[in-house]
Amino acid sequence: MTKHKYVEEFEIKASKKMLYPYLDTPGGLAQWFADDVTVNEDKVYNFLWEGDDHKARVISHRTNHSIRFEFLPESPEDEEDPAYIEFKLDQNELTEAVFLRITDYTNEEDEEELHHLWSNLVNNLKEIVGG
């Protein structure tokens, strides 16, 4: 199955330093992104959505700036072209506005469904941080 790259930006009224723990810690991610998130001793994150486990590794991160989770392969084609989610925080230097850019590289190809999903998730995050 061919993967699709979905990218969307959301303005969040909170500092990068305040937002980043919600993007890189299991407790922060579990508050808005997944039903539950754990990390094992090998630093493999386990995201739980509706009873399904999805395992991922952090393949890149810059504190208070960005993090990318690459999902562990579930099929031979995933090994060649793994799914990932990247969260990136950008700040407009002129207005000081902070933007969360989400890149979702996934099998899901319905742009409208992805927009709805991410809008709801980010609204949950905004409620938590007050932004």
C-alpha cells in the first residue's frame, strides 16, 4: 500500500518550552495524542489507540523544536517505507506566534479525514495548555 504525506500547521498560544513535553514524553503524549503511551527499556514507544498497539522509535529530535517517531514495521513493505509522525515547533520572530507543524506519513489517504483527526487532536492539546 502506498503511503501519503500529510502536513498541517496549527497556531498554539503557548511557548515552545511549554509545548515540547507534550510532544516527547509518554505522559504528555497520553494526555492529547493517544489513549496511552509507554516507553520500554529499549526506548521503544508503545502508542495505544482503541486497544491497538503501535510501536515506534524516536529517530530524530531537537529539544524544544522537533521530534520524529518512526513506526516499527508491521509488514515487509513497511520495512522499505516506514510510517512516521513528526512534530515540529516553529516560532514567527516578528509576531512571536508558535506553530505546531505535523507531518503524518501514513497509509491513510483521505485528506479530509486526516484534517479532521489532527484538528481534533490539536484542539485537545490547546485545551490542556490553554492555547
